[in-house]
Amino acid sequence: MKQSVKDIQQKLGLSDEDVAKPLPKPTQWSEPFWEAAREHRLVLRRCDVCGTYQHPPYPSCEVCYGEEFSWVEAAGRATLFAYTVNHSSVPYPFLADLPYVTAIVELTEGVRMISNIVECDHDALRNGMELEVVFADVSEEWTLPQWKPVSE
Ligand code: ZN
């Protein structure tokens, strides 16, 4: 049975700060990714010189060292590359979410992203399974792209 954050706080004597989830800290290169996520859009940065997609964004292209990029809409589809189902031993802010899935997904554009798999039976998880993006509004300011199995 899932415990609520309040139950966990009371049981372990934790403050509100102890159970506050960390939020993204965008860089000058990743800010557009988070702005789009807020609008429930998934975007990727693509090199204007050689067309390589990059995630997370770096100052230059890792293939051609180009420094000109465009932000483009991603298909929002991926396959499961690797995952773990967390059952215990996670930082305090995530205790109430147990069990949950942390994963690396490979987008159709070829880049990999660390995220969570949601809305799924954990026993049905398989590397290579087809996924689609969903957006979790975790606060008024922040939205996290997550992934779920493709609806049949
Ligand atoms: Zn390039």
C-alpha cells in the first residue's frame, strides 16, 4: 500500500523541505526544452550543420563541433532502452512514489533521455517496448516529460 507524504513525514520526523522534490535547473542551452515541456511539447536541439540531434544540449555539436542549432518538435515516440523498478532506498522526496520506474528511453530521433515510465504494469516492462511521451505538471512552473507504453 502506498504511503502518503504526510504519513512518511510523521513516521520519519521529516520537514516539508526534507520531502520537497528537486526541480530542473536549466542551463542556457536547455532552457527551451523546459519552456516547451511547460506547453506539453517535446522539442530537441538539432545541429544546423550536420543534422545531429543532441540531448541534453551541449555548447557545441559532438559530431561536427558546429555551434548553430535549431529547436525542432520531436515525434514523442521512443523505445525502452533500460530500466529499473525502484522499491526502496530512494531519497526522501521519492518515498511516497514507491514503487516507480526510472528508465533510459531511446527516442526515434536517436537520442537517449533519462525519465520515468508511468501508467504501466511493471511486470510488463521489456527493453525495446514502444513508448509515447506524456507530460507531468509537477508544479505551476515545471512539467516533466515522462513515458508510457503506446496505447494499442
Ligand atoms: Zn553537427
